[in-house]
Amino acid sequence: MYSYNQFILKNGLRVIHLEDKTRTTIVLNTLYNVGARDENQNRTGFAHLFEHLMFSGSKNVAIFDKEVEEAGGQNNAFTNNEITNYYLVMPNENAETAFWLESDRMLALNINEKSLSVQQGVVVEEFKQRCFNAPFGLLWHHVRSLVYKESPYRWPTIGLNFHHVEEAKIEDVQAFYDTYYCPQNAIVSVVGDISLDETKALSDKWFGGIVKDALPNTNQYIDEPVQTERRFLEAEDLSPNPAVFLVWRGPVFNDPKSLHLEMFSEVLGGSDVSPLQMELVKNKKLFNSSECFYLRGLGEGLFLLYGILNPNVSHAEGEQALLEIIQTVLIPTDDISFAFEGVKNRHVTNLLFEATQPMQLAQKLCYYANAGDIEQINKEPNTIEGLTLQEVMTTASATLKENTVSVIYYHPKK
């Protein structure tokens, strides 16, 4: 059980503290409740752009990375459709430096024409490299355009196209920052050899004086209508082999059934001896590789299953084989039951390993607090151990239907 503390500053900033006297470093993690789903459909890619802009300097910190490195620390960030997360790792003796650095870019980020132009160039180049010059680079554009027709999940984190970032005006960027990068829309977690009293004092000293007029993100989005038909897309790709992708919408993170589908994906294809690998890759040799996973989001759930086809295997054959292997796994056998127990044990072991990883722990505390139930971090082991194969199979059977699948056929570009 994790023994954490929580408190809220007068400006609305939520702070989570977890003391670990065995550490020689502290992790300061900051989660902003903003992601790609919060963007205007004509101004996509802004959440990702800010992941870069936040390292461009602020009111009292000209070069962010330089200050971090000179204090013996490290830092990074990531963005998805729902959140933007920043973390700092510092030696214990430089804990206050972490509070100073992170608070300064929340206070007043240095948004000017020069910094914006530089980061626009970086993000546009990243878009071109990832989306136009890599196999399956446009996969998430295709997936989201098929699965979502109304909701803001219909574009990927990197944006619908690079022109939205390339043509961004400084007033648009400033407005995004003023709206979402404020204390009342953030959660800070501090994990390491630092006392609660010191954490409160440093939080109040460095974050307490930041006052902004913005309101917390209400996270109100257009509901996507239920999909009731098979959807299909055919496209060319840089992959040297043809491929088939199958996607289903499923339950969201706070729905217990989302964990069912995550577990099912691992039973189906989570190891070298899983049915996906043994039957379709090694025995029948339909695919040279095949994988699946479940994306558990705060406002979305996506089950993705794919296979890279071997020569002389048609897309239709590949699709049918993937659908059939699902049905095969849905029939409980001793082998499936054994695999399921192995997946559960692996999950619980991973949770034990997380306890030794302060960075993962700090990020998870913020994520669960943002999801509305931080105590999930202590409930997880019992929740996983209590899962039954029957309930997992019931959820998978109800979700992975042929008449609600979105299908993509990729052909190699000539």
C-alpha cells in the first residue's frame, strides 16, 4: 500500500506527496489536464506543440535544460489525446531547484515570435518524419478518422496536418497557454526523500503565488455515436509488406471492463507462445508479425489487432484469420486458462516493480488523481487478482464483433 498525502494550494493547484527515504533523488511530476481532444478542429497539434514550447525558457529561466543539467537532473515530457505530462528528476539536495524550474514555466512561459518559430519548425519536421517517412506513419490518422466521426478523438496527438502548427499565430498559442497552463488545471506529485512539511513549504513558496483567471478544464466533449456497422479503408503505405488492421471501440479507463480487454489482448497476443504468434505467425505462416493491444484512455478505449501479411496471402484471408483467432481464444480451454493466470501474475509482478520506480509512481499518482480516483493505485493488485476468466471473455465477446469492426487494408507503395 502506498501512503501518500494530498493538499490543495489556495490557487487550486493539487499536490500529491509520497515520501521514500531510500531515494537519493526526488521526482517532481506535473500533469496538465489538457490534450489533443481539447483543441479546435482547425488548430490541431497545439497540445503537442506545447510539449516542445515548455522547454523554450520562461520569465526567470532563459534556458530550461541548462538549469536542469547544471543541477544534476534530467527531464522530459509526453502528450496524448487527454493529458500533457512533464517530469523533473533531481538530486535530493537540489529539490528546491525542481520546484523553481517547474513553477516558473507555469507562471510565465516565454512565448515570443522566435521561440514559437523554432518549435514550429521542430514539430513540423517531426510530423513529416513520423507520418510521411515511416511505415504506418499515418495509421493513427486512418484509425481515428474511421472510428470517430463526431468527437475530438478523431485526430491524433500530432495533429490532423502539419499546417495547423505551421500557420499558428502567436495570439492563438498564447490563448491556449492562458486557458490550460494554470494551477487550477494541474496536478503536481513529489516522490522521494522529502518530508511533507518541506513539500508544503516549497509548493507554497514557488507555486502558491501563481494566480491566473482561467477555469479548470471541464472535460466536456461531444459523445461519439455507437458504431453499428463494419467500416473499411484501403490505402498505400511505406511498409514493404501488405497489412491488415482491425480496430474496435471499447470501454474507457474508469470502466472495469477496460481492464478486461487489456487482459484479453495479452492472452491473445502478449507473448511468443500466444495464440496469435503460434497459430498465425509460426504454424499457418499467414503473417510475418502480428500483435494486439488495448488502449485504455480516460475518454476512449480502442482494441487494435493487426498482422503484416506474408507473400501470396490476401488481405481478406488475413482479416478472416484474425477474426477467427479471436473466436478460438474466446472458447475457454486449459491452455487459455493457464495463459490467463500467467497474464494476471505478470501484471501483479509489474506493479511490484513499479514500487521501485519513483518516476513511474509519480506519473501514476497524477494520472489516477486526474482520472478521479487516486486510490486506484492501491486497489490495483486486488482488482487484478480478483479477475475471472469468465468475465474477461464475456467483455471481449460483447466488444469484438464482426459487425462493429473498423478495418484497414494497407498496400505497399509502388
